[in-house]
Amino acid sequence: MQTSSVPLTVDDIVRLRRKKQTVQFGFYFILFILVLWSIQATVIDDTDWERIGSLADIGKSVSHFIGIDFALIPNLLGPTIETFMIACIGTILGLIICLPAMWFGALNVTPYKPITYPLARIAMTLSRSIHEIVWALIFVSAVGLGAFAGILAIAVRSLGFIAKMSAEAIENIDPKPVEAIRAMGGSNLQVMLYGIMPQVLPVILGIVIFEWEINIRRSAILGLVGAGGLGLVFFRQMNTFNYPGVTTVILAIFGLIVVGEITSHYSRKALN
């Protein structure tokens, strides 16, 4: 039995359009009020305006950082290399510990969906939810000061991003090669090596390179909590009120990040 729909009149269309506009206006108005309330609560009420002072006081404070401590430059080579190596080794270690997580976290290849899939997803979420500084504090208390704590913090922090993006790439593969290998009696390992990895390997390498670039930035600040590298030098310069030295360390960090950006760009370009 067919039901005939009553066509909308012009008045009905106008009324529906006005109703939609009213709902949109109400939504944006509430959003605007929430933004104003957030600014009032987090910026205006929570800021010590008397301590900030006038624009002249701000300019005077900023002027302390103008200049370069040339005597500090020779002492930055070792920490710069250490920062770079923390990022490299931490990323490689993160990739290694990511392998089970990306396998278990892909819904189409996980060994036992009720257990392995949720465990992998929880590990990814936990890794991303905790800041690398917090991870560094945890590992500094566990293994002591130095680069090793920074490497472990970078590795654990990398798990969430690399495993999540790689697992999603595995879930989006073409299933035909996998089905063909399984139809020929191939094992799960053979399916992974010959049916899945050839499809996702370029994607995973691109993800790892991108994460390595981010880890250079992360490793540059982990020294603030005793995890070695340029961050530790930065912390010492701040403690001794050597403001030109602080600027010098910031420039070294900037230069290292630029090197990472260039390397990452051309590495990912070579994969395409």
C-alpha cells in the first residue's frame, strides 16, 4: 500500500527554515556565552595582573633575554647530540613495543577480539593521555636521572600514536590478498608478512618518521625534569638567571627542530 506525501507549501518551507535558523542562533549564542565565561574564569580572574605590571615592565623583562651567550655554545654540542639520540632511540624503541599493540589493535587481524583488541586500545589511549613530561617524571623516579629515562618516556609516549595510526591502516587494507593467502592454507604469520605488511609498510614508515620529528621537540624539553639533553641545560640557565644563555639554548633547540623538519620532509617524500 502506497502512501502519498503531502507537498510542502512555501509557508511550510519558510517556517522550517526559520526554525532551523533559530536553533542555529541559539546554539551559537550559548557557545559564545561559554567562551566569554571561560575567558572570565581562566584568564581574567585567574591572572595576577598586578604582578604583570605595565607594558614597560613587560618590555624590560623580555629585554633580559636579548643576546647570546657565546661562551655557552661549545658546551651545547654534547647535549644537542644527546637530545637527537634520545629522539632516535626512543622512536625505535617505541616502534618495537608498538608491534604487538598495532597487531592486537587492528580489528580485522587481532587474535581474540574480546580481549586483545580492548587491551591494545586501552594501551594506546593510556599512552596518549599522559604527557611526556609525566612519563619522564615516572621513569626518572624509576631509573634515575639521565638520557635513559628520556628514552623510555619517548618510547612509551610514541606507542599511542604509532600503534593507533598503524592499526587503522591495517584495518583499511585490501582484504583480497589476505583471503587468497588464507585460502592457500597460509598461517597467520604468513598472512601478516605477505598479505598485510606490503600494503601498510609505506604508511607505517611515514607514521614513524612523523612521530620521530615530533619526538625531537619532546626530547628537547624532557631535561627540565632531569631526563638529559638540551632541556637540562635550559633548566640550569634559568636557575642561574643567565637569560642570554636561555636564549642560546632556545636557538639550539630551534636549529635541531629545523634539521628534524627537513629530514622528515624529504624522508616522507621519498616514500611517496
